[in-house]
Amino acid sequence: MDPAGFVTGPHRVDTVHPDLADALADLIGRVTVAGGAIGFSPADPVDELRAVADQVVEDVRNRAVHLITIGQQHELVGFAVLRPGKLPVRRHTGELEWLAVDPRLQGAGWGKQLHDAVLVQARALGLEKLELIARGGHGLERFYGALGWVERGRWPGAVRVAPGDDRDKIWFTRDV
């Protein structure tokens, strides 16, 4: 992949490509190894990343989530997952479950573009409010704050990246 190469997207995935789970697992691995706050640590087995990627693909197939992607030269380099609320009292809400960009492309505005595409999708679904959970220690408070998210709470030490490396779990919300 050429970091300066042409990037396509964001695209909403309506039909699952046969290689999507592999591409998601690969990107989750690249982000994790680079230290990204995506739910894993570099010591986690590859089969755990693959299991999560398989679940995302299954949720897309079942229309339980909405997947937005960006690509470069036929490689997945970013994705976001929006999960609408299921319970009757939560159908006006949704959760931004994942937002990840390949480390080689970070800082070029692709995270914001994925985020903005999620907002468009949320509006199209009639959602009014979104929430997300982020890991402390990565400056995500600034990133999400600049995009209109409001920090609502923290759970100190709830995320254990490695022995002796505990981070805060941070809850954010925003209106769509």
C-alpha cells in the first residue's frame, strides 16, 4: 500500500464480499500492532481478531449493523460500524462500535470522513442520538470532542492493555 495513493470511499457495505472477514481481521491486526485502541492488545491471538471480524460480517449480513469502509488499491484501510438500538425505547439511538483507519493513513482526515459517513447513515436510519466507548491514553478525547462528541463518564482502569497498563474506558454521546 502506498500511503500517498488514491483512497476510495467511504462506502456503505450492503453486500458482503467473500474476503471481507479476512480484510477486517487484517486491518484490526495492523491497527492493534501499531498501538491502536481497537479492543485488542498485540499479544492477543490472531484467531480472536478473526472471530470478531467474522461476527461483524455476520451482523452485516443480518442487517444488525451498518458497515462503512474506505479502501486503497483493493485493500481495506478503514472501517466504521454503526449499530442501531434494538429495544423499543432505544430505537432512536445507535452506537458507533468501531472506527479504525490503517496506521499508515492516520492523520490524513480519513477517520473524520468515516465518522461523517456514519452520521449520514445514522440520519438516514432516523437515529437521533449516538454513543461510543473509547480507550483512554490515545488522545481520543480530543479527536471525538472536535467531532461534537461529549464525554459522559469514565471507568478508571477498566481496560487492561497489558499487565501494569490499565486505561480508562470513556463513554461519549452526541446528537445526530
